[in-house]
Amino acid sequence: MNDANQLPEFIPVTIDKSHITTIGERLYAESIEFVRELANNAYDADATVVNITIGDDSIEVKDNGSGMDKVGLGQYFNIGSQQKLNSPKSPVHGRDRIGMFGIGKFASLSVCKRFEVITKKGDFVGRVIFDKEQWEKGIGEWRLPLELLPPDFRNENGTTVILSGVEKRYDPKDIENKIVEGTPIKAPHFHVRINNRTVTPRSLSGQRIPILEGTSYGVVTGEIVILSETASINTEPGIEIKVKQVTVKRDFFGMETWGKALARVRGEVNADFLPITSDRTGFIKDSGQYQEFAKVMQSVMEGIKTYLHKMTAKKEGRKISRVLKDALQRIYKALAANPDLSPFGAFPVGDELKGIGGAALTGETGKGVSGETVKTSEKPKEPEKKKRKKKPKVKMLTPNAIIKKIKFGDTGVSCVVDSFGEEGPEVFAEDTVIYINRDHPLYKRESGKPDTHTLNLARLITQEIALMKDPKNPRQAFDRQSKLLRDAFIDRD
């Protein structure tokens, strides 16, 4: 039983000194992250230029920021300092400060034996050296030696961090990639140079789609870039998620299921309200902020998917239009050479072939078939009273339908390439309209082969034209089709 007058006892909370030197190693999966952290410290200090010099076994990061006095140096080595959280804006340029936890600098200890900090603010110039081996030897010593230097030791305010005893060789290109992703080099009045070469943001060419979405926590901004199919891109796929202009991670937002289209999509989104993990490599996903952000991005990417599908369909439509025109020109010449095979009767031939008209995109009604037609020259006729022609029945078409007409004298056929479902017929006709199903598996297979796409379309069209001649005798229709195909391609192939 405790004595009421007995004083309470306490257990001191301690931390092993060696743990300080492993913070960087444990929290930063990539040792190269330390360069990003040092550059971002310079950004937070209102630097306009950061010079990074990479040597054989040393790395120097020098800035022209505001520098630090003795109190500032104390804050610099204060693990978990709240100073940047309490002062989120930089005093000179009003920048949103990136640092949050005050532990990024210790990432340097994962790659070198010691780092040296030289800083100037006004007349104060100081140097602090953190030697990993010496630090761990001083069991009860929790102080670092400060050396005061003359005011003219450095010409301007700013800070220089020198890492010595670097244990591996770093490729400047790898460090540049990390700076591009992890440092706000797009910000005004801020430049980073690596071995005297200025780092520039990546430039992607393609269709740019701006993003501006609101949430209850803040706005989501950025842009998605849809690259051309022939673009040669060496960047990682996915969308960069940035907080305060710094990439925290990449995400696909469901694009994993898009197939080849995934390779064409790049972009970045900025959401400064997202809570990040202490190592700055991820987000706190069970937070309300992230949940709302994820919902917004899901909606954005659904729109991108729809837009990409329309772009692909439009390009495919242009390709089909060209191939359909080629097929119809071949068929026209074959019919001109074999008028007995034409279901439209003989028609005059002699003048130069004028070509087939362009494709027409139709609405849901399927009306408005347009484009030039192929005609031969005819003698002028006396004006006759125009008779209203009976229009052929037209099926309900999709907006992506491709329509072309080939005319023989006063008559002809319209050819429609449209979607009628994978289970739909490969080809069918109604009156003088021939419908070709672009969803049919056989069509899909042949359309992917430039050498056979035209032949396949010609086969389907001549099949229906041959049946129009004598629908009751399919055997003769097939013979007629075979002759038309031969004459349509034999002269070119």
C-alpha cells in the first residue's frame, strides 16, 4: 500500500542517438530523395536559384535564400519542428511552404558520412558539421559544434549544404528527374541548376484537357494530356498527384483496365488539401479529404475515357472512309468493265473517273446522306419535270456511321459502315442501301490489316450488289461477285 506522503516517481522518455541517423534511411525509401528535400528547403527559404554540384564522393546544394541566424539554425536541427506549420507562407515571395515535419534533412544521412551546413543571414555566418560517426560516439552529448565565421565569408544570404563521404555515385540525370517531379520548378522566380545546367519542366505534346474541380476541402486543378499514338515518351505512365506543386505519387485511377489507351494518357493534378504521410510518398487514404478527392478523380477519368473513345472513333472513321472510297472506286471500274453484271443496267463510260465523295456523319435518324458521287459524262437532255424519288429505307444509325454513295447513271447504292453489335450480321442490304457491321468479329480482324481491309469491304459490297442482280439465284450471284472482285483488284495487284 502506497504512503500518501510518498512523492510520485517518473520514468524518463529517451531516444537512442543512433536512431537519429537512421531516420532518413527508414522514412525515405529512395536515398535520392534527399536532393529533393534540400532543394525544397531552399524554396521555402525564398531562394531564387539553387545550384546542385555532383562530385565523385560529394554533393553540394547551394541557394541564395534568406539564410539562417543562430536561432534559425536551432530550428533547422529541431526534429519535428512546427515552425513551417506555424508560418505556412514564406516572407518574401509568399510561397506555400512545402516542409512540414522538419525531418527531411536527415534523409541525407542515408547516403553520406557527414553533412556540413554553412549559412549567412545579415552579419551572421555560421557552420555546423554533423558527423555521423562522431555523433554516435558521444553517448550523452546531444549538441553539434557551431563555428562562427567572418561576415565576408559568404557574399550573399543563403545556405549551402555539403554532403561528403557519399557512398554511391549518383547519375545527374536521375537527380534531374527527381527534381522535375519533386520540386516546384514551375514556380516564378525559382530555378534549379545541376552541374551548371538549368532543370526545365517536362513538355508533353498532345491534346490537353484542363481540370478544375471543387471539393468541400479545396480545389483540384491540373491537366490531362492525351498523347498521339506515335509519340515517343520516356516518362512513367499515370497521373501525378501534387501537393504544393510537388509530386507525392502517381496513380492510374482505374486506367489499368483501359488496355493500350493507358500508354497515351499522362497528366498532373494539384490538390494542396490532401494529407500526406511523413515520408511524403503517399496519402492518408482513410481521410475525408482523400476520399472526396478520389471521388472527384473517378468522375474526371470517366470523362477522359469517353473523350479518348471519341477521338479513337473519329480517327477510325477517317480510316474507314478512305478504305471505303478505295473499295467503291475499284468496284465502279469493275462494273464499268462488266456492265452485264450490274443490277443497274448498262451505263455510259468514257470520261475520267471523278472519285467518290467524303464520309458523312449522321444523326440518329440516319438522314442526310451526303458527299460527291461518281458520274460519267452524258449528253445534255431536255429539261424534264423533276419527279420525287422514293427514298430507300434507312436504319437507325449511330453518330459514327460512315456513309458513301456510288452512282451509276441515274441510280446507284449507298454504303453504310456502322455498329450493329457483335452478334449482328456481317453485311445486309435494304433496297439500295448496303450496311456493313464494324462490330462483327470478322470485320474487326480484317480492319486491323491494311492489306486486307479494302479487299474485305469490296467483298462485302460486291456480295450484296451481285445478289441485287438476281436474288433468287445465289450461286450465279456468287459467280458474279467473284468476277467483279477479280476485275476490281487484278489490275492493281
